[in-house]
Amino acid sequence: MWSERFLVVKKNPSMKLQKYLMILKISFLQEFAYRFNFVMWRVRNVIQVFIAFYFWDTLFADPGKVIFGYDRAKILTYVFAILFIRSIVLSARAVDIAGQISNGELSNLLLKPVNFFKYWFARDLSSKALNVVFAFIETFLLYLLLRPPIFLQTTLINLIGAIVFVLLAILLFYFLLFITNMVAFWMPENGWAAQFLIIGIVTEFFSGGVFPLNIFPEGAQVVFGYLPFQYLLYFPVQVYLGNVAGAEITRGFVVVVGWIVALYFLTTKIWLRGLKNYASEGR
Amino acid sequence: MKKLKKYLVVWGLMIRNVLSANLNKKVGFLIFFIGKMLRFVLAGLFVFYTLQGTKSLAGYDTDQVIFFYLTYMLIDALGQVFFRNVYSFRQIVVTGSFDLILSKPVNTLFRVLLGGMDIIDMGTTIFFLGTVVWWGARLSPNSAGIILYSLLIFNSLIIIAAFHILVVALGIITLEIDHTIMIYRDIESMGRFPIDIYKEPIKSIFTFIIPIGIMLTVPAKALMGLATAQVIVVSFIVSGVLLFLSIKFWGFALKRYTSASS
């Protein structure tokens, strides 16, 4: 039955875990199939940092200058932190789901004794693991090359808070990406278009990936606080920089957990409806 | 003349094919159009609010910086309109379809570069052209400035063509297009702001080596009467040299095509 929620073969827990670890491992190795492609993806990330670095470095040439609540050290830390957190949160293989739905390849996976959600989460983790290794090396090399003044957070609560928010952001992005890809159940031709709009434009801008969201007026920032996007990149960095205080961190935590729960239920609901609509075209 | 007519006919046919293929994807068309307009608005807000914070950029006032941004959007959209086919070139190579293009009695580079127009950007180009004319009028340009601006926009198209030729040539050798073209787009995005705001050596690198400045900043400066004759002459020379080198590199890459996928 297509509508079965979880296609899991009942085995002992360690076997189940092994299965997904194997998927993670295979997916990790697949990333090296087109090595040059991967290298260029990382080169692109480095170039994006160069561009952002030189732009903000120029605006903050005067070390005493403070714009939008940032001084030179904090804005350049923002640029570097975004590079690093982006590689953890936004790198994902689940972008391929829409293609699998539209060309019928999804049927192959549904017949296998794997949980579809866990399968893609395992693949996402492999992509994140690979990207984070490279991001770490790149951040280090770029630091040596550019020698930016970096703001080092020493307050433990901010450091732990930033890590917690990054972990929550991983879950949040997974559900956002999953829902966006499931558009292909109803519009197989437009899966990519939906990703362009939701992930490529809305998420990219409103997550703070292009510029810090503090540049907007306060009213707009209040609205952003209730949307899920800023919790992907911007908010974890703000927690690290110490730009948000205790009450704001608690409010942010409630909002992001609320979004994760809501998106989880929405994902399962859309998935079940989508499967009813799925006709395995192309197979 | 006969050859030019033939290529115009072929180009017309290719545009017709793209149009008929895209007319069946109305929803996708609408989503992409909304996305592109949203990107324009959000990036514009970034430019605007950055100026609010810094008051001026490298001596340029708000009206001038917004005109630089609108020129960037216009030139970027023009590149998409003409050279969109490059984005799908990898698929053409890895599936072996490139052999079919090579065997046709039409220049291969012409077919690869201009084989697929982005009809969404035809719409956005008209919109950006309108905003450029509207905002440009606020800067009170003279006739010479307007003529130079138009000529330099055409010059920018030559530079964009050269960049796209380099990308497809590299694609033949490495089978990598997607990230290379996006690297070009990322570097191009530096031109949202006038290149003059960057410090040396970045400013010189992005003016003469990777001529984003010539492509995006010089046309707007010419309209404002801020570009010297020397810079304008150098702009035309750089585009010519870049186009020549890119065509040479295309020839070099073509000789290395192994047809392994077909």
C-alpha cells in the first residue's frame, strides 16, 4: 500500500540503526562520484565568503564604526559564522525528492524496507558531515589568509545556546525542504520552481544568509521573529554574538520548537495526501 | 549577409521552440517570475537599507547607488535572456546529445550559447529597462551619456557572452557547469554596488582581470558623466580581448571532447 506511513521492516534496533548508517556511508561516498563538481561547490562557498568579506570590510574600514549594531569584528564574525553554519544547516540531499517524485523513481524507494523520512535524513546527515569538514578547513584557511578581527564568545550559555539552535535549525530546514519538495506530488513539472522560490529566494534572504536581518526596520524584524526562516542561520549567529538576551533566547526557542512540531505534522499530512495522488508516472 | 540571414532564421526557430515549450508550464512560469521579482525587491531593500546605515557609498548618493543596482539587474537579466541555454549544457554533454548538435550544419557555439532563451527574463528585462529609464531620468543625463550607456550595455553583453563561452568550454573538459555558472553569478553580484567601493587590489582585479566593473559599473558611470574617455576605450578593448580568448578556449575544449557519453 502506498499509504503506509512507515515502511520499516521490524528488526532489532541495532540492525535498524546499522541500516541507516550504511545509507549514510553510501551517500557520503556518492558525494565523491563527481569530485570536480564537489570541489566547485566548495569553491563557490569560499568565493561567497570573499565577496561578503570584502563588502563588509569596506563598509567597516573605520574600526570604530558601528552600523546596525555591528562593529567591524562582529560583522566579519557574522560572515564567517554564516559560512560555517550554512554548511551544517543548508547542505542537504533531500533536494532530490521532487525529482524522484516527478520521474517515478520514488516507487523504487517505497518498495524497499526503509523509512522514507529516515532514509533522507541519513542522506542529509552525510552531506552535512562532508560539508562541515570542508567548511572547517576553509574557515581556518580563510582566517589565515584574511586575518579578520574575530569576535570570540566566551560566555558558556551563548556557546551552548548557539549549538542548540543549530541543531534545531537542522530539523527545521529538513521539514521545510521536505514540504517544498512534496509540491511535486501535485505539480511534477514544478518541483524545481517551488524550490527556487521557497529555498533559493525566501529561505536564502530571510534566513540572514545574504545579509544580517538587523538592517531592516524594527517592525519588519518583529515579523521575521515569528517566521521560521531566521532560525536557520541568523538567530544561531545572534546567540553566538551575544546580540540576543535571555528572554529573547527563550522566546526564540519556543518559536522554533513550535515551528518544528507544526512542520512535522504538516509534513506527515502532506506526505500521506501526496502518496494518494502519486501515480508513479515515468515507471 | 546570406549567412547572417540563415542564423537569424535559426535563432527565430529556437526562440519559437522555447516559447511553445514554456507556454505549457504556466504555473512554473508564474512561480519563477514571482521569485525573480521578490529577489529584485529584497536585494533592492538591502541596497536601500545599507545606504540608510552608511549615508553614502564611496561618494555616491542614494539616487546614484540605486541606479547602479538597477543597471546590474538589467544587465543580469539580459544575460539570462540570451544565454540561458548554458545552464542546461551539462545535461547535453553527459547524455551524449552534444553529438547531435555537433553534427548539425550550424555553428556549435551559436547553438550552445543561444539555443534556449529565458522567457521569464524577457518579462523582467522589460521591467528593469523601464525602471532604468525612469530612475536614470532623475540623474538628468545628457545625450552623450545616454548613447554611451547604451553602447556600454552592449559591450557588457559581449563580456557576458565571453564568460558563458568560458563556462561551457570548461564544462566540456570537466563536465562541471552548475557551480561554475553560479560562481560567475556570485561574482557578478558584486556589481550590485559600484566597484569603486572596494579597496585595492580587489577593485583592480574586478575591473580588469574579471571585468565585473567594466560590465556593470562603467555603463552607469558613463550615464552620470563620471567615466573618463580612457576608461571607456579600455572597456571596449577588454571585452574584445576577453571574447577572443574565450573563443580560443572553446576551440581548445572542443578538441578534447571525447563523445564518451553517446
